[in-house]
Amino acid sequence: MVTAWSFAAFLSLFVLIGLSSVFLNRHHSSDYYLASNSVQPWLVGLSAVATNNSGYMFIGVIGYTYTVGLSAFWVMAGWIAGDFIASQLVHRRLRGMTESSGELSYIGVLSSWTGTTMGRYQKLAALLSLVLLLAYAAAQLLAGGKALQALFDWPRWAGAVAGSVLVAAYCLAGGIRASIWTDAAQSVVMITAMGVLLWVAIAALGGPVATVDALYQIPSYMNWFPEDLAFPGAAGAVLFALGWLFAGFSVAGQPHVMVRFMTLANTGDMNRARVWYYLWFVAFYLMATAVGLLSRLYLPEIGSFDAELALPTMAQELLSPVMVGLILAGIFAATLSTADSLILSASAALTHDLAPKNIERPLLIKLATFGVTLFALGWALMSAQTVFGMVVMAWSGLASAFVPVLAVLISGRRPSEGTLIAMSAVGVVTALLWRYFDLHNMVYEGFPGIVAGIAVYPIVQWIQGTRDEKTQ
């Protein structure tokens, strides 16, 4: 009962913060989707990192680390390094192009980057992003359902429904401003919850030295690289790590994360936003990986145990009811902070990119948001995949569709509409085929997807050059 009250108190706080944004609502589409480009750098940084580190971190990464051991470190190292490289190349240019183009959505900015109308590409890109964003949102709702199932023994659908109701409530009230405000509050709870659990877990094991010794007693668990690498030795290790660096770089193709930087009040404040973002990101990912390792000591591997329930199960064993409520609130905060962002980005793709004519009426925009939420909930209730698998699939699909396009555009090239369509299509198909044939066990599927998408541009240029030579 105490746990339930603690959990309810934190959730109520988030909802009230989100709902309070209604007082600044200007009731037009640019405010609903971009907060009228008025967000301060610290809010942008905390919101972006809370959106990026979602139920995937609390449920997916900890479950993955529980299963594979120390080699999960390379997921963290590669992801953060790739993310940082992307931020240096993309964020400032994307924010500048948002201002000059006047577009409201990530897809709209890409489609207008060259200064010409690319309606067909915008429709294709919107359709791809809508499907993948919905899959991603469904994974977040599923993560919330798993957390409540572990802690309160609720049916899995109950947590998914509760999450979707809360997300819809404050998204409809204040749009992206509500999402950003709640993200900032949720980020504090997320890092506090992870820090408390890590501290208690290490203390209960007798301190850092005793904890490390206990981890090394588990056969092969503290190996730096997995034993089933596609290639033996250093080559396989480099390929494994490089694949996860591309996973981090893939952040540039995530509309729900990049739109945070598009809302920044001043392009000159981008570095300040990055400082907030990376300080939080590194600290939280380190703690999440450490908790994943420790969970194996408290929860010895059992045949039927769902590894993605390691964190909530471990919290129940170690913490008081009030603190268990905090952990659960942290997990739920993580799922909500990403789910609301995904739903708003999907809504923008539907109303401003896919629709025959931009939808500007606030009522219709909110109806689209509500419809997107219902669809994501339905997907979550019917899904049989793991949270980790759904997130990586959606993340790699979005990256393979849009990172190749961004890479070419920020280099100063001006590809034709047909070239952009081919780049996105080839990237996504390559990533999906890579996963279909189980090659993702060798290297993250976004790696070949991004490379294949980028390779389309020089191939098209070569073909066009050959044709020009023949006509001369």
C-alpha cells in the first residue's frame, strides 16, 4: 500500500507539471509542436536526454546487461560516442534550418532543406516515420506495463493503458511544452531512482571491492566482449563496438529527440544545452549498466525469468516500500518521457507531412494526437516482442531512413527528390533485411542501413554522369 501511494504521488506531480503548461498555450500549431522556439537550454538538454533514455534504459538495457554481462559496456560506450559525434555535426545546422525554413516538423525541415518543394519525399518520409514512431511508442507503453506487472502484479495491459492515459492528458493540454516540462522533472526522478538502487545494492554486498569479486565469480560474465562474436579476435571486437557507435550516431535520425533541439530559443545556446545533455547521459548510462550487472548477483539466472524485469524485481528485494515507489515512478517516468515525445512527433508527421494539406486547427491536431496514442496502445497490447528488440528495431529503422539524408544535406550537397527517396528506401530495407536474416547478432542493423543509404548518393551521381557522357 505504501509503495502504491509513493508511486501515485510522483505520477501526480508529473501530470500536474504537464497540465500546468496549458497556461502558456498559444493555441497554434507552431506552439503545439515547437513551443514557439522559446525553450531554454537547460530544459532542452534535460528533455532530450530523458526522451533518449527511456523505458529502453530502465527495462531494455538493464535486462540486456543482466543477460550478457560486462560486454554490455560497449553498447554504452559506442552509443554515447556516436551520439556526441552526431551532435557536433547535426544539431546546430538542424536548428538553423528550422528557423530559416519555418517548418514545424523534423520531416518538414529535411524535405525543405534544399530550398525546393519535395512533396513526394515528404510523404514517404512521413509514412516511414509514422510507422516506426508508433512501434517505438508501443515499446515504451509495454515497458510501463512490465514494470507494474512486476511490482503490483497487475496484468501487463493495465500499465500500458495507465501510461497512455497520462501521456494523452498532458500532450493534449500543452503539446511539446508539456512534454518538455515533464521530461525535465522526470529526468531528476530517473537519475535519483537509479542512484539510490545502485548505492543500496553495493552496500548490501559489502562495498565496491566485494561486489567486483562476486561478479568475477560468475563464469564468463566479466568478459569484455561476447563469446559469440561473428569474427574471432580483435576484428570481431572492433566490429561489435563500431556497430554500437553507429547506434549512437543514429540519434540524428530520431525525430522525437531532434525536435527538442529544434525548440531551442537561441541557436547560440546549443553548447549549453549539450552540457546538460551529456552530463546527465553519461551518469545515467553508467549507473544503468552497473545496476544491470549487480542484478545478476541478486537474481541468479532462472529458466523462466524475464530479464527485462530485473530492475523492478531487484528493487522489491532491496528497498523499502517508499523507495520501491520511487523506482517504479522512475521507470514510469522514463517510459512517459519518451512515449509523449514519440506520439507528438508521430502526430506532426500525420498532420503536417502526410496529410494532403497542413492541419492547423487546434481541435483537429489534438484529435490526431489522441488517435496516434490509441494506435500505439493497441500495438503495445498485441506485441509479443521484447522492449529492447522493439526499440532497437524502430531506432535503427528511423536512423537508416534519415541519417543518410542528413549526412548528404549537411555536407552541402543538393540531391534530387528521387535520390532522397532512394536513399531512405534503401536504408530502411537494408536494416530490416539485416534483422530478418538475424545478422544483427553480428553487428547492429543500423550500421549497414546507414552505409547503404549513403552509398546510394554517389552511385546515382555516377549513373547520371555516365548518362551525360553518352549524350554528349
